[in-house]
Amino acid sequence: GNENESEKRFLSWMEDSALAVAGQPPGGHLEACRLLAGVSVTRNVVPSQRLHRAVGPHTRGRSRVYGALGRPTVTASGDVCVNAAAGHHHRYTLIYLHGYTRSGEEYLPESDLSFSMPWVAGGDRAPGLGCAADGALDAAAVGDVGPSWYGYLAPNRNDVGDAAALISTRRRLAQLVRDEVRRLGGAAHRVFLGGASQGCTVALDTYLREASRLGLGGFVGSIGFVPSDSKGFAGATGALERLIANKTQAKRPVWMQCATDDRRDVPWQCVVRPSLRRVAGRLPGLLIREVSGRGHGIEDWEGHIVNDFVRQYAADAYK
């Protein structure tokens, strides 16, 4: 009946989205990128990758420090900052949040999660690059095993378990987004958000809340889900509806890469897929890339979608 028809429409939309993304050219560059640290539970750690804890205590209210041109700086508090290379202009910012139990350091060149990202030296390197990684809330603040964007309700649940921690994270990320818009002279359409795993979901939560009011450029993330009130992200459902209602903003890109064989960490069947049904056919800018074969640990596939996105929507970052 109606339920079967709805399911068919959803599957058709998913196939069209996946094909559309797959047709994009590989690689990409970005003039500036900011990486935000958060850390996750061991359930999200790929066994073949080293686990790096963020360095030192995580403090609030600190200023962001940019290193010398083209050089990464790691502070005692675990912040990771990279400025644009000498002779190149800052054209775009990607605020990119990593997953639970990871650290911003891991996205630096020659580290575990660098994956030929647009800020890493090589064929996909942007000539002008600005990156920064802030520490998430520390373990004591969320009662967890390590720093996190929010405390989980339970080890086997993706729901928010600490509303106060989420409020703190939201406030800090909203301020960061505004800082980057100002840094680009008010060109909010040149500011993107993204991330992986818990970082993907939290970055999308921030995008839903801030994109329409500021006019942000888009979102790209992997192995997360669309946040909602029912998962503990209070206000996210209404924020999504406002984004959909904003015809201009709804056309801006929201790219998500989903592991359809993830059955444990951020499960496709019971978490990700149901969250996507809420936006199927309602958000013109939404594209889904389905991947399978590695479970939650998609490794270098994370870099592929980021590079593809940047090539498509930040073409003048090559200049």
C-alpha cells in the first residue's frame, strides 16, 4: 500500500543521489580549512589505525592561534592550526569535525586520518590552506572515556545523553562559524561545514541551525546521521524544516557518505536510513553516497568525498 510506495520512492531517491555523487570528478582543493577536535569511544576506532588522544587539558575561552604560513602548530591544549601557504589567499573555510576518540592532530599531513584531504600536501593539496582544531569537551565534563562533542546516552546508542554538553558544543561551534564568516569579510557562502562519525552529525546539527540565517555554503560529511529531537538534538527537527522551507538555502549542497554495512557504530538500518527518510525528496541539495565493504571504518573514502565536494563547490580555490 502507501508504505510500500513510500519505500520505493525512498529507494529510487537514494539510487539517484548516489549516482549523482558518483558522477562528480575526483580530487579537489580548498583555500582554507578548519579542523575541530572531538574525540569518540573505542567503538568507532578502526583497528588498523593508531588512537591519538588530544594533547593536554581542554580549556574554554582560549584564542585560536594560527601558525606560520603553511606550518602546522600544535598547542599544549591540543589545538591544531595551519595557515594558508605563502603567496595564496584565503578563499574558503571548511570547518571539519572529527569523530569520537579521534583528534584534530590525526588530520594533519602524514597522520592517520590525512587521507589526501585538501589540506594535505600532494595532488589534492590546496595552495592556500588555513586549518584549526579545537578540543571538544573533556571527559570529566561529559562523564565519558574521552573528550566528546556530547555525551552518549549509552555505549550502544547514538542518542545525546548529556544535553548540557550539547548546548555548550552548539554555542562554541556557532561562534566559530560566525568568526569564519567575519574572517572572509562576510562571505558566508564560502564557509562549509563537515565531519566524520560523531563529528559529521554534530557538524550537520550546526549547519541546520546556522545555514539559513547566515547563508552558509554547504555541508559534506561521512558516517553520521541527520540529527533530530528524537535523538536528543533539541530543536534540530525544527531547524531542518526551516532549512527545507528556505528555497535558496535548500538548494545548497548537503553531501553525506553512508556505510550501508555499518551494523554497530552508526548503524545504517536503524539509525542512518530512517534519518534520511525525513529529508528524502525534500532537500534539493542533498546527495547521498553509499559505500560498503569496510563497515564504519571507511578510511580513505572519507577523503574522496571531501575532495569531490570541494572541487565541485569551491572551484576558484585552485587560483
